[in-house]
Amino acid sequence: MRISTTIFLTDETISPTRLARELEQRGFAGLYLPEHTHIPVERTTPYPAGGELPPEYGRTLDPFVALGQAAAVTTALGLGTGITLVAQHDPIDLAKQIATLDHLSGGRFTLGVGFGWNVEEAADHGVDWRTRRELTRDRMALMRALWSAQPTAYEGEFGSVRASHAYPKPVQEPRGPVVGPRTLIGGAAGPKLFSHISEYADGWLPIGGRGLTESVPALRSAWAEAGRDPEALQVVPYAVLPSPGKLAHYADLGIEEVVLQLPPAEEADVLRVLDDYAKYV
């Protein structure tokens, strides 16, 4: 099982370059970074985990800039977003960012896609909350057109692009309906999410990894109904606090990668946690 990590990197934590070097030297498989452009002070949306929103949410580094730094000081470490709020981006710009990072890192990028939870943050980006999932789906399709080998036009409900020359291209070859880097979608289990995963992703990024005994078979059924290769589906539990029993359970479900949560802390504290997690690598 590959053991990756995620962390809220901020202006107060360990740096991307220091962390990336330490992860690669210790044999960790990857580094996934979250995204929040800003956190409106006047916010009525509750924090999904309950209680007060932790301060690191409003201090998060841009994941693409931070991952670019991480790519520059490593050679094998996987680099991912957990997650990218696709609806909050211009898709033409985002397609270029993703393809450039994947190209410069030698195909090490994983695009984690999410629909968001913060209504006020999304609203400042002009996102209608009711249609954010369909907007994300539309923007993913537009990006796939730009990543295609030949100039390909796209006309969607929310946006369009002319057939265009758009380089670099993501490194990974198309996989069935999926074009672009390895793509995992985050979100709570359910038919709508599993439909999106089966349509345009390589798999699921379930936060915390709870309830997988019931939900993984349901996802596999939706995947098969969409005509996808059963062996190609990837389920990657995300932001996990590990234990030997938990990781053994994931292995029994056929899971091949787990993303462990690191604290949003200074260098010494993060390295101590890495030392503790090393027994799982």
C-alpha cells in the first residue's frame, strides 16, 4: 500500500520544499494539498467537522504554486490536490496550470476534484451553489477538450472553447472517457457522486475513509454500469488518522493508496509526526 500525506500548508507552517524533500527521503508516496482562495469573515456556512473553523483554512497556500516548488526538489514524489475547487476557476487557465505542473513534474500530478462546502467563498467566485456540481462537470469537459491530442472544440451549458492549440499536454494517456492527469473526485458517497466519478474520473477520494465497506461495492456497481474497466477503479481514503487495523481493513477492500493527515504545524512538529507515520511506509 502506498502511503501519501496531506497538510494545510500555510505561511506559518513547514515550507513546501522542506516537506517534499523529507517525504521523498522517507519513502512516502505523495503530497496532496487543499485549496481555499479566501474565507469570508461574514460566513453562515457551518464548518463541516463542527465547531469553529480552524485558522489554517484562511491561510492556505496556493496548491499549484506550492506543488510546483515541491516538484522542483523531488524526482519521484507524487503531487496532488485534495482538492481543487474547479468551479471557482476559469477552466482555460486551470487547464494550463494543471498541464504545466504535470509536464514539468514528469507526470506526477493527481487532480483531486471537489465541489466545495463554503457557500460564501463560492459566491465570491460567481458560483451558483445549486448548480456547482454541473458547473464542475462542464468545466472538466472543457479542460478535457484542451488536453486532447488534436484541437477539439467544446460547447457546454456553462462555457465553451474553440478548437485550439494548447500545450503542454498532460503526460498520462487517455483512459476510456478520461483525458488528462490522474483524476479523483472527493465527496460523500451517493448515486450522484458515483455517477460523476464513473463518467470522468479515475476514482474516489473519500475524506476520512469511513463507511467504505458499504460504499465501495456501490461505487463498483455504478462504475461497471458505466462500462468502465473494473480493474481501473481507484479508491484513495483521504485525510486519514492511521492505525494498523484501519490500514489492514483498507487493504482487504483492495485499496492501494491511503493519504494520511499531517498537522498544519511548524517544521519540528511535522517531522515528529512523519517519524511516527514512518512505520506504515
